[in-house]
Amino acid sequence: MRAKALSSLRADIASARRGGAFAPRERTAAEAIVRAVRRDGDAAVLRTVRKFDRPAARSRDLVLDSRTIRRFARACPRDTRRALDLAYARIREFHDRQRPRESARRDRRSDARLVPSPLDRVGALVPRGVAAYPSTALMTGVPSQIAGVRQLVVASPMPRDGSVDPALAYALELVDATTLYRAGGAAAVAALAYGTTSLGRVDKIVGPGNAYATAAKWLVSADVGIDALQGPSELIAVASSDADASVVALDLLAQAEHGAGAFAALVSDDADLLRRVVSALAKQRSARISLYRAKDLLAAVQAADDAAPEHVLLAGRGAAALSAHVRHAGAVFIGMRSAVAFGDYVAGTNHSLPTGGTARWSSALRVDDFVRWTSRVSMRGDLRDLARAGAAIAAHEGMRYHGASMEART
Amino acid sequence: MRAKALSSLRADIASARRGGAFAPRERTAAEAIVRAVRRDGDAAVLRTVRKFDRPAARSRDLVLDSRTIRRFARACPRDTRRALDLAYARIREFHDRQRPRESARRDRRSDARLVPSPLDRVGALVPRGVAAYPSTALMTGVPSQIAGVRQLVVASPMPRDGSVDPALAYALELVDATTLYRAGGAAAVAALAYGTTSLGRVDKIVGPGNAYATAAKWLVSADVGIDALQGPSELIAVASSDADASVVALDLLAQAEHGAGAFAALVSDDADLLRRVVSALAKQRSARISLYRAKDLLAAVQAADDAAPEHVLLAGRGAAALSAHVRHAGAVFIGMRSAVAFGDYVAGTNHSLPTGGTARWSSALRVDDFVRWTSRVSMRGDLRDLARAGAAIAAHEGMRYHGASMEART
């Protein structure tokens, strides 16, 4: 395992990202599933659940209401429950500070406001890996709850044995989910977007999914709100000579265990640190981990910023100062103590983050993703100046009645 | 012209919206243009400009830099300039109150922040009707400027005679646009999304366009940020018996002059008011204006809210009280003085608004559309409790290195 020149990082991450959040093949498959669900509703969803998740699935297994969710939650072991309680409390406290506030401008001629309201119905995707991901239910559910969304529907794939994960059920109870729809991928997205007999359509779909779910989110995005198109996970770690090699190795291995498509890179200006990380990786070294040598730490963080990855970790000397140079990233973890995994569970920040370079325009999931804003305008007083100016622009734009409608108010 | 039952409003607006912001035919055409521009760059853009806008267009006409924009702006007549100055000042004051603020949560174990940064490069679409729309340049440019976007590129179709509209140039100067790309529709969107020889790619495309531009925005939205998919304009006016019929008629006519696809509806509980509006419309009555009779004003505003249109106008008695019932709309104009057209130019609010029912999840263009947010996490102190909780959830989710990486920090 050799460290490559920093200049290769750009090409390597571009190559890992080739095709974006989904490939043409995945788009075509998602298109067929979306079409089938729009036509056949629950029956089409059940076909995909039987094909991909649980051959023995029955129609009545698809939807759980909040009472049934609560019943399953009772089986959640005490330790897991306490861990989820702590994560929930910290995620709440962080997102609580993002509560939207009305903005207003008043003068003698107008009262103009931009007023937030919660969305009515949101669908949140909670994917499964080898197990259910209760943490993702918290990450999508907490900002929804703080925004005041009226109904939160969660869609999560049915496992092969048909069981309901008690920890997932407990997380859903914490965030007041009203429904668990037990399907994933493109079928769940289509059901949420267009509704089926058992599931009303939602106003917005949030949260990560597999490539088929992501392709489906893009396909339905002219008909329903979506948050972002989250692709495979990414980490660029920047470490100085004084960083703890065995600890940095664990962050890289944690990143690599996200599975297929995950990208994990370490950049350092110190050949010895890179060697120590390689030996710490030892037998666990993964094809998904790449090492790069930079001429100095500033060049390292600039390359990380240029790549605009999901996660950046700054480990060792000068991490705080270097962090100012990372403007393009989903989340930045600053200092040797700041394991990226804290951000997945208990730091309080959201783990639904932009990937694939979309951090150049997209953000972590926020309370604002669960809110819409309405302008409210009330005019009064002497409107002659405003009508004259408005009418002059309207005349220029060929809109005579626009002008007349303003002048009629003077 | 007869008033219909209120129950028909839902079907009428659904029918006007059928097919969403673009039709399959428009999507197919946009797809071909996007593909051509990705392959041939400026040459493909020039072909579409010659075909749809100006047959005599030359390659060197495509891009104007800020110096050239300033030169054209000098020809802007004094009256138009003063009108644009007033509109600009008011739009600035309204949007200034939307400046994004960092949120933070600090305790003895963590410092977690959500930090805004302006986007680097934004492309704004400014469509043409019978003339250029300098007002749209202000509506997209002002929030971009307040956010601190580094480079604002504006794309606007070339008129048949090849001229540059001095008022548009003046508006572009006000908002510090660096470049005017003289193309519209799907070709402009593709050029902004993927870049050409003469135009670097942008991080996000904002602003309204024709159906081909909107279809193209959707098509490229997996590769670049977009604000929303704005379709044809909509107004639902609710008027009580005391409303001024001749003035309400002007708002409906102003709405109808938005042209093909525009939807203008008046709802009232008073047959006499409806009759007076019909006679005020007189010969200008338009096929695009529909009238509805409601049993009372509350039913009228509830129907408007249910339709989630771009604009709602509340004219006459009780407008302020009724406005509380309109939660789903792009913008609400409250009271007899509040011409919808004020919101298009000088109220200060943004005229780039959600249409087609997307107000259920989408919002007016805001400063936040020009900003992205990065999480910044710094852990410290005694992390044993957090690592234990995090590791418990990670273990449940099958992520052993996630747990180990947190425990290594204790």
C-alpha cells in the first residue's frame, strides 16, 4: 500500500464518483418500478418487496400504524434504548437552534413578510444495511419534529425474515412517526410520491437510500419535493505528523465499512505518519482506502476542499486553523478527538449529508428542509411613487395591465 | 361569462396544471438539446440561438462581460433607471433581513456548528417575453448579492435583432452580474450546468424559464443545484361584496397577460360582485379568467389554500383575518390596496415563486437558495458516555469500526 501524489486525489475521487449518485442502468430499473407503482399501487410495491426483500411478504405486512410501532418498540433492549435516548436528546438540541424565524420589512407603505410553515406530510427513507438503521430515523425524524411537520411517514425495507427491528420502532416512537411503510428502494419512493391505497402521498421525500431509491427520487422530483440525491459515503482525512496513526486508521476503516462505493482517503505531509497508518491498518486494509502525500498541510486541506466531499477529518496539529480553509464539505470534524462516527450518532449534527461533490451547492439535512415559506404582502398609505416605478418597469416589459393594476391603487 | 360552483375550481386548476411544469414532448426536446450542448458546447448553443432567437447570431455575440454590460447600461433611460433603483432598494431591504446566521450548540464535550457559506458560482435565468425582464434580473440577482455569491452569471435569450436591452444591462450592473450569456431555454441551462468553452460551469441554476428550460433544469438536477421548477403563473383572487370590482378586474387581466398557460380565478360569495367584475372586464375578458361562486368567504379561502397556487389575492372585508387560513401559496396579497403586481416589482418580496401546487413544499426564491451549510464538529473532554452510546447504536447497525473509532477517543 503506497501513498500516491496528492495530484491523483482529484482523479481518484472523480473516478469513484463517475456516473453520479446513480448509474444509467439503475435509472432505467427505477423508471420501470416507478411506472409500475403509479399504475398498480400497493400490488406493485408488494411485487418488489417479494422479489428483493421477503418472498413471503403479505399485503397486510406493508403498513404499520403508530400503535403497532409502539408495541414493537417495547422489545427494544434497555441499553439500546438509553443510547438512542442520548442520541435523540443531542440531535434535538442541535437542531432546535435551527428553528425558522419569520423575517419582515415594514414601512409606511407596506408590510412584507416571509413566513415559515411546517410541511403537512413528509416521507423519510430509512435504508437497511446488514441491519436496520435507527440512527437514520432520528436524523430525518428530529428536524421534521422540530419543524412541526403534521405527519411523518417512514419507509424502510422489510428484512427477509419479516421481523420489525425493535430499535427502529423505538426511534420511530421518539420522532412521532405516524406510519412505517415496510418497503425500500424505488418502490417506496414511488409510493410516497404518488400514494397507494394504503399510503397517502406525501409533500416531500427526505433521507438516503440505495442507488435505485436515489434514481427514483430524481425521477419523481418534478411532482414532489426531495431533499437531495445522496450517493455513496466519502471521507477525506488530513493528518499531520503528530496525529495518532492507530486512531486515524480506525476512522478510515469505519468509513470503508460503509461498503460498496464508499471512498476513504488519508492525506498527510508526513511520510512516516502515512507508514504508521499503513501498519495500523495491518490486515484490515481495504481496497477502499487510499493514501496521499502532500507537500504541506495547507495543500492537503485545499485538495480536500476542492473535492467537496461528504466528510473531512482534520487530525493533529493546527486542525482548528486549517478548518477555516474547508468551505466545501458536508461536515468537518476538527481535531484528534473528533471521530467522524460521533457525527453519525451522538454529536448532534445530522448524518444525512451531501456527497459526490454536491456539497458545492447542497447541505446537511436541516430543519429548513421541513418548512416552506410564504410571502405575505400588505400595501397601504400613499402608493403613487411605488405605482409609478412599478408601472414604468411593467411598461418596459410589455405588461400594461400590471401597470394599470398598481396605478388603480393610488 | 358565468360563475361556476366553487367545487369546479379544484378540477379546473388541476386541468390547467396537467402534465406539470413541462410536457413529455418538451422533456424530449430538452433532452436532445442538453445532450447536444454537453457534446458540442457553444456550437450547439449557437445552433439553438440561430434556430429559435436570432438567425444571424455569431459566436462572439454569445457572451458579454461586465464591462460591456456597463457600457450598454448607459443607454438606459433616466425614468427606467430610477424605477429600477427604487425596486432594487426595496428588494434589497426585504431580502437583507434573510441573511443566514450560523447556529451552534456547545457543551463540555462538543462544539457543533452549522455554518453558512455563499455559493461560488450561480447561473440565473432571465426569460424574455415580448421584451427583456429586468425585474427578474433583480429578483434573482439581489438575493445572490446579499448571500455573497462570488460570481453571478445571467443567461437571457438574444432578441431577433441582436440588441442588448439597456434596462436589463442596468439591472445586471445593479446586482454585480459578471457575465451575460445571451441564450435561453434548454441550451442555456445545459451550458450553465456543464460549462462550455466560453462559459464555466456553475454550482446552481436559479430562476424561471420556458417549459424547455424548466425540463432541462429537471434533467440536469442530478449534476448541479437548481432552485425549483417554475411553471405557468397562477392567481386565485378572493373578493367580498365590498371589493372594488373594476380594480379586481385589473388584477385578473394582469394575471392573464402572462400568456399561454396562465391561470386566473376569482372566487366570491357575492353574485353581484361577480357580475360587476364581469362587466368591468368588458371586452378585455379573457379565456384565461374563470369566476367561481362560494357559499362563504371561508370556503373560498379554503379552496384557494387547497389549490396551493402561486399567488392569492384577498380583496375586501376581512382580508387580514382570512389570510391566516392561507398557508399553502407562494405569496399572499392582503387587502384591496395590495395589487399582485406590486409583488412583481416594488413590494420588495421575490416574484420567483412556486407554481403548479409545488407551494406545498417549495418557497419563494430566498437568500438561503444562494447559501450552503457545513456542519463543524469539535469533540473534547470526557467522551466515555457518548462513545458508549454511539458504539451501542453502531453495534446494532453492524458498524464495528464506527464503534471502535469513537471508543479510541476516550
